[in-house]
Amino acid sequence: MGKMVAIEGCQDKYISRGSMKRNNLASASMVTACFVFIVFFFALESNLSIVSKINVSRSITHQDKKRLELKSASKWGSLLLPQGPSPYPQGSQISCDRSHQNYDICSINGPTTLDPTTSTFFLVDPAPASAEKIRPYPRKWENYLMQRIEEVTISSGPSSPKCEVQHNVPALVFSVGGYTGNFWHEFNDGFIPLFITVHSIFPNQEIVLVIDKARGWWISKYAELLHAFSKQPIILLDNDTATHCFTSATIGLISHGYMTVDPTLMPNSKTFVHFRGLLDEAYSHGRIRNRNNSPSTRPRLMLMSRRGGLGRVILNQVEVKRVSEDMGFEVTVFEPTPKTSLRQAYALINSSHAMVGVHGAALTHSLFLRPGSVFVQVVPLGLEWVAEVCFGTSAKAMGLDYMEYKINAEESSLIEKYNKNDTVIKDPVAFRGKSWSDAAMNIYLKEQNVKLDLFRFREYLKKVYKKAKRFMDKGEG
């Protein structure tokens, strides 16, 4: 597939969600005592076959039993075991699933040693030696991007390096070396797939996160959120030099698509609401943080601001703020930077009743809004689809009152450069074609700013205010 470019928080081609086949267990009626005996013997032999895949040199722990239950009794067995004919010898404890369009994932189902200097996991196995390589980042379809993701090797053979640090829990390995620094991608390609993977493969288990390309600033920024996933010290794959041993390991993250947690693909029916709950636990420990001690009679509106030069700037932002205040809102202009504290941002946004902003990565802060609050995405020309995929889907999934303000041609700065009958203005979908070219992206994402029609926007704000005031009056702070 040719080069595909990220849309500052979205891709140009929708990846359909795969589905896992469910194993249907047919109940057998008793016919004769002989038949019962045969069935019992067959079931016993099957279970022994599964257990034999666990390294016989160690005892089976409670965590091992949970993994066996997942592998043998749930739809996630198809994730942890190879798809189709196994490429590994009989009895091998390495299994990989490369059938998904979004991601690859491999599992080492036994004790393993990591040498971080070579990004290699070693598994002692009497079976013939084998090796597997995987790039643990869930944007598999972007070939040019995946080339920047360092490969992790899984090596099976008669020996492994001496263990220097012992961990009595499994390892979960992934990379953040893709679109690091883009706030939307941090969640879409990182924390949401991490949530899905942890709750699919390691429910109620302690794990060690092994992360590649995690810089110091990244760890500091997301420390509280990472701690919500695991209390164990994080291993930085490209900085560590000591060998580490784990009870098992999973390399790669599961993705259900853009900003999505599909409960039908989760063994425990987790939803996006549960992911939002994790954010609440990480940044407020489940407590609502109000900005002031005295209750306000005015709904608090967060007006998201963008800097000049990035595109999609509200050119009349001062006037928009004034109109919003005249409508009855208490308005805060919020312009996040890479150094913005997420705890402070969470406290500010979580105490708001409404948010308004133009489509862009910063709107990922909408994840910090409380369910029931109002989220208005201003949609520039040509961005209807990406607006829905990047933020509309997640907003509705977490229970926000989601609204879109789609600008008219006269509200776009593109009208100053192109004729109103030009295809760029009149029919952006036809102009773009089936995929986003660099030229189309530059036009709609970088060249385009917005100047809201204040009369039209004021009328729109009346609906926003009524909803936000209703939410506030429910005693939501």
C-alpha cells in the first residue's frame, strides 16, 4: 500500500473492525454409558494437551490458569493462538496473530528472558530453534510509518541469557515511536489500544509495561495514566541494559479502530465509558474537581484555542468569547501546549459544562469532560468525515451531549483564495477523491482558518447554553 498521511489525529481511510469467531459448545445428550466414557476421555486428553504447552519446569500459578481459561474458553483464544496452520513446531510456546489490518500481536506462553540491548525475548524450548519479529505499534497499514518502529525479536532455542532482574508477572511490550507528540495519536494509537489489550489478555492481573521509544518527557507527562495501568516499574526498552525475566510476555497492542472500544470484541464487555473511568481514576481518583469552592450560576464553557500557523484557527476568537459570555457562559480560553500538565488540564475541563473548539488534536481533551456535558466540534470545510471519526464517535460512546457546528463556505478562509464555485469549496469530497493527498491535506487542514458568523453562531449557542445549564442544574457542579 502506498504512503498514507495522518490527519493530525485521523487517517484518511476507515479500517473496518474485525470480529472474533465465537466457539459454540454443543451440549451432548446421554445415550449410553460407553458414549459418556468416550466423551469424558476425549475432553480429558484435550485438556492435558493444553496444559502440556506450559513449560513443565514451573508450577502453574493462578495467572497461568486465567490465561488458559482465556485461550481455551473465550473468543480471545483466536488472538493468543496462531491463525491457520501453525508456523511453529508442535509444543512451541510462541504464537502470533497477523490476521488483523490494524495490528500484529505475539504471545510467549511461558518463562522468557528479555535482552533490551537487542530487543530480543528468549524462550528456552527443546523444539527446533525458531525466531519471530514484530513491530509493536497498531498502525500496521502505514508501511512508511511502521518502518520507523523498531522490531522486537522472539527467539526460541536451547539456551537464553542469564537473568539479572526477575519479575514474577507477565510483560506487555509496545512502542510509542510513531506519531509521538500528537495528543490524539497518543490516545488513538497508544492508551486506548493499551486499555483494550490489558482488559482482553490480562484481566485483573499485574503486568510490567515494556515500552520502546519512550522519552523522559513522555514518561513524565503520562506517568499518572501509566500508573493506572500498572503499579510495576516501567522498563524502557531502548535505555535498559539488564536482562529481565518474566512469567510470559505479549508483544503488541490490540486496536478496534479509531478512538473505539468495541464491547462485542471484549471478553469482559468493557466499553469506552470504562476507559473514561480509568482517566478519572488516574487524574482525580474518582473525585470531581471543581475550580472554585463557591457554586457558579453560569455554566462554564471551555473555548479551545489554536495557535496561528497550524491552520483551523478561529480568526475572530475574541468576538466569539464575548458572544459566549453574553449568552450567559463563564468562558475560559484554553490553549494547551506539549508542556501542559494533564492533571491541571483534567481538573479544568472536568469541572466545565461545555467545550467548543475547531477540529484538531487538542480536542482530544474532550476525553476529560464529564458524561452529560456538552461538546461542540466546529467542523471546517472538507472535514466532516474525519471530525466524526476522530471525536464524534468517542464523544457519543462516553456519554457526552455531542454537537457539530459545520461552517458555511463564507466562514472559511478558503473563500478568499478559491472561487465559491470551485470544487475545493463546493464539493470537497469530490476534490479529495478516495484518499487524502498531501495537497488536499494542506488545503483543508493547514491553509484553512475559520471566521464564525457571529449571528449564526449566537443562535447555535442558545441550544448549547440550554443543554449546559440543564447539566449544571442537575447538581453536576
